[in-house]
Amino acid sequence: MRCAIVLAAGFEDCEAMITIDILRRAKVSVDLVAEGESLEVLTSHGVRVMAEKLLKDTDLTGYDVLILPGGKLGPQNLEANDVVKDAVTKQVESGKLMCAICAAPSILGHLGLLKGRKYTCFPGFDDESYGGSYQMELAVQDGNVITGRGMGATIEFARMIVTNIAPDALDHVDYGIQYEHRFRDLKQN
């Protein structure tokens, strides 16, 4: 299973890094692909992150899973890139897993890829013109599209990806990050 997370200047630090961390804990291969001209990408909070590949040298259609982190500027930069938009469209249309969090689901919405789907995103980045059904949930999956609401939803978002591609690793990941399922105590009583 091959995954790529596309990093554009201004991406939300935690949405990318926590997702990468959780996937790698699940022993899933994740390539960090820089959208710009340099492997070094500046996050929304001024952290310099080194990607492993440049988008211009990478065929995103070769990946089983494509992930777009949010933030405000990061998704704007991703959406301004025709290669990214083309790859996102092909990913969804081919039935491969497409994942976007925070403001990044708006890219799918603008491309018409949320039509008839349930989705979530950072409040205010949803729009009736997408033709989908906005859900005030941490993470939502509808078919081959997984969306997350924002930074605080990143663990749920990443766990949902793992559930789809490496479900046997989920207990190991949960233990490793000391993740406690919500309402566990309520179900036991």
C-alpha cells in the first residue's frame, strides 16, 4: 500500500505530522511530497519540514492513498496547482482512497468530488455548492473519500485511514499512542 501526503507551503503542522506518525506506526509507507520547488516546506506555524520528493518528479496517480493536510494557505497553494487537482480527481474517480482534512476538503468540493457524499471540514469551508452533506463530525468516510474537520480531529482522521488500509495494525497504533476510545467506560457499565 503506497501513500503520499502532499505538503504545500502553509500546511497545518499537526494535521500532516500526526497523520504521518500514525500511518508509519501502522507500518504503512508514506511519502512526503513537496508541492513547491524545494524539498523544504514551511508550515503554517513557521516550522521547516523536509519532504522526501518533489511533486514535479512524482506521479501521484501511482499511489493507493492520497492525503491533503489543511491549514488555510496550504490548501490554497494545493488548489492553485493543476497537477494536484488532476491527481485528486483521478484518485477519487479511480476508486482509490482520497483523504483531506480541515480546509483541504474544499478542494474536492470545488472539483465537484463531494457531490452526493457526506463529508466534514473546518467550519466555514463547507459550501452548499459542493452538493454534499456536511457532517459536524471529527472524521467522515463516504466511499473512497475520508475527510477530517480540523487539527483536533487528526487522530480520528488518521485512524480512519489506518482502518481502511491496515486494520490489523489499529490496536498496536492505539496502544502506542495511548488512545482511549470515547465512551468505552459508558459501554462497559
